[in-house]
Amino acid sequence: MKKIVYTIAFLLATGTCVQAQTQVKQSKEELADFMLLENNLLVFTVKEAKGQYIYSEQRGESASTRKETALNAGVINTVVGRNRDNNELFVYQKNGRNEEVISFYTLKDGSFEKTGERPMPKLRNHSHTLGMFLSEDKQTLILSAELGRSRGYDDLYLSKWENDRWTSPKHLGKNVNTQQPEFAPFVANDSLYFTRKDAETAYIYGVPFNQGQPEANPVRLSTAINMANTYNAYYRKQEDIQTWISASTDKAFYYAYVLEKPVVEVIEEVEIDEAVVVEEVPVPELVVKKKADEPALVLLNGFNSVRLGLEGISALARFLRDQPEGTALVIKGYSDGYGPAEAKDYVSRNRAVSVKQYIDRYFAGKKFVITLENEVKVEKGKLHRKTEVYLMQ
């Protein structure tokens, strides 16, 4: 027998080799601990006046939002981990000072069913907030709190489940913990991720994490996730999907984002008899789309303004209506040379973000694949205060 191998590679999901950053949720209420479960089910925490509660929503269907009664057994509730293999969700629930547990739930037929619970470690937390992450095997708990050895505000600590109880929380050291608040911990693929807050801005960091110890200095994640001069937190990573929450420093709106990679598949093997004459089938080439050399649309912004005026919005709407569903777009924001470096960087980034937010709100049904770029120009003047839209070819 002779084996002939046909290799057929194709792109799923996006149709290009560009990572797609997608806004999937916008809220005036404070969002926390957002994650994407199976079957495109979004689960997120909303901080409300009378408590903190967990909601779910089918991705792309804002009308499907519902408060998950089963998960909200406390006044304070938040998702603190999961086990994908067992389809389990771990939820922290608090009703009083000494009434707090981590409960375990299984998602079955669209509903969450409680399967067990575990007590919380005894803490003397001097902070008004408490954050945590529970590992998939339920053996390691990373805490964000202000305990006895805090270096400033909230720090990160580690506790182990041993002999049916939690060990005393261990401070993760000065490489991770600073005089600024560290919160929203998460562990994946031997890396610890967390958010560090500085005044009204916050950025997500990562550090190698081996046997409960950080092994280097934390590094801030890329600007694809950490938009400059904003609040970024609650990072989660699972295979080729990354999720997090961002907000402007005034916290007027919170946005939940998903960053996805296209999937390259498939290798098919076929065995045939040597006597059979086989016509060789050529392997199709991957079609990799590239950004067009010239913008398809140029939109002018006002001085120091990140949002478009009525004329710009009208031009953008006409352009988008003419594009077929699934079109890949690059949105690039610019700032001219006036002002300090941080302000120019902020304006250039958020001009692109503002256009994307408009598309997500009014043209979500067209399922555009969007990539954001930005550039600060040396030149000064109104012609360099702009946002460009490019087609991928």
C-alpha cells in the first residue's frame, strides 16, 4: 500500500491572519470578572448599588442578558475560576462578615446547578475590596487583599488547600507587589496575570509562575490589550481566546473585549493502492489579506477630540452600508504634533476606538473583522487630526 497525504489548510473564523479584537459588551455599570464560556455564553459581574451580581448573555445578543439566580446566593458574588474539562464554574459568595464561601456549579442544559462548596480562608483584610482566583484543581487560591504584610494597598497572596483547610496566605513578594494596588489575579500556562492600578489608570501584567512563585519581573501586556491612559483589568486566557475589560479613566462606560486568533486547519491523510494511478491535487495557497496602500475613507476630527462630528458619522455610515458582511477593516487613528506625548498617544488611539465603538453599536450585524492601529504625526494642523479606514485586500 502507498500512502498519499493531501494537506488542505484553511482559515476559520476570520478569513485573515490578523487577530480580531472585538468589543462584545458595553455597560454604564462597573463590570468585573468577565469570561467567555462554551457556546459563546458571556458571564460577567456587575457592581450595583445594593450588591454585586453575576449575569450571563449570549454573545452578540444583548437582549438575552439575564441575572443568574443560581449563582447569586450572596449579596456579593463573582466568578473566581473554572474547570473546563468538568464544565465547572467557581463562584465566591458573601452574605456577611463570616458568611462567605466558594461554591461550585456545573452548566447543564443552559442552567447552573450547584455541586459543592468550600470555605474561605480566615482573613484580616484591611481593604474594602477582595479579589481571588481559584485554580482548576481547586488546590491553589490567589488572593488580592490588604493583609498584614501589604506593601501598600491591595497585594497578591497565595494559599494552598491542605488537610481540608486553607494555609495561611503567603505574600507573593516585591517583584509582583508594589505600593500600588495589585488585583484581578489569574493563572494560565504557568504564568500569573494581574492588574496594577496607578491613580485612575490600570494595566495588565504577566509574569512566569512556577510552583506558586513569580520567577521574574512582571511585564506589561501589549497595547492590543492595554490601551494607553485607560483602565484595563480582569484578563483571562484560554487557548487562542483572550478576554478583558477596559474603561476610560472617568469610568463613564466599561467595555468587555475578546481577542481571537484565526484557526489554521486541516491535514487529511488518505491511503490508496499502489496500482491506482492518482492525479496529484495541488495544495491550495492560503489567502493572506493585507491592508490596502491607500485608505478607503478619511474622517477628520476636531482639535483634541476623539469623536467624529455629524458630517464624519454620516460619511462613515454611508461607507459601512456599502461594504459586504464580514469585510475586514483596519481603523487607524492619528494625532497631529500638538501637545504632550501621552496626550497625543491617547488621542490617536481613542480616535480609532471611537469609530470601532460606533461600528459595534450600529453595524454589529455585518460582522466586520476590525483591527485597530494608531500613529502620532510630527506635522501639525487639522489635516493630521484624522481617522482612516482601510480595506483588507
